[in-house]
Amino acid sequence: MLKIPWTAKKTNERVLQEAQSKRSLLHKIRKRQATFFGHIMRQEKLENVIITGMMTGRRCAGRQRERLTDGMAGWLGVGSVVAMLQKTKMRQEWRGLIANAMKQGT
């Protein structure tokens, strides 16, 4: 497309700038993840309990794992996980939150 030789020392970011393109795969993944998350949170089933971390039992030893809810709250720009979980109950607000995050490109 751009006829860049494989021996050229160019970063991926620079090639994307020359092609006047953006990284879209990561944004698509995050958008689908957020819409699925909202779908799961509106239901009162086992998936809801598992994602919110309300399961009983012992944790494994070692470093605490990063939770899906923490990453999602950071990407959407919501102050806390609790506020994010409350917004999932209102479908229109949740869709607006996702659209806003997609516009910001974070």
C-alpha cells in the first residue's frame, strides 16, 4: 500500500500516521466488551455474580488479579466501579457512556 520496505526502521505509529489511519481493533474490542458487560449486568444470573466478584470461597495466594470491572471503569472514565454498575441498569445512559469513551479514543 505505502510501499515501505521491510528494512525501513519505522514504528507502527509512524506508518499509521502516513496511512492516515487509526488503530481500530482495540476500540472495537473494548466497545463489544462494554456492550456485553452492560448486557450481563442488567440480568440477575450467575454471570452477574461472577463478574461482580460476589462468589464465596478462598482466593489464590499471590498478587491480586486485575478485575474486568476495574479496567472497564478506567476506560469509560467513571469514578468508581459502583457508579459504573449503577449506570449499566439504565441502558440509554450506558450506551451514551460507551459512545463518549469511543469519541475520546482512550
